[in-house]
Amino acid sequence: MRKLDLVVHMATKLNRSHLLLGKHNYLLPVLGRTETDIQASGAQSVTVEDSMSMVHASRGSLTPPRRT
């Protein structure tokens, strides 16, 4: 990974793989499926696929950690 020109991580929390840096690095914070996502337009849903290949809307119920 250290030889890559660009490394992009999308993560709900930091982990050791984020320390393996390339020449240019981006760490994009994302919400987990269980966390609430409130936007100006209202509460947002995500789609999840269950073990029977059925797709359902899911809204989180947990408060996301503060991102500073």
C-alpha cells in the first residue's frame, strides 16, 4: 500500500489500516447502518439486503459519535 499513488478509506471508525499510507491519502468518515442520519430534508434511510436477497429500508436508532 505504501507504493500506491492514492489511498482512499471510507470508515465508520479509525483502525490500523488507516496508518498504511500511500503518496496521497483520504479518510472519509461515514455513518454506520445503525446510526441516525438527519438532514435538512428529514431522516434518511439506507437500503440493506437480507439473507433471502430481499432489500429493505433501514433507519438507524443510535446517535452517531461526534466528528471533530
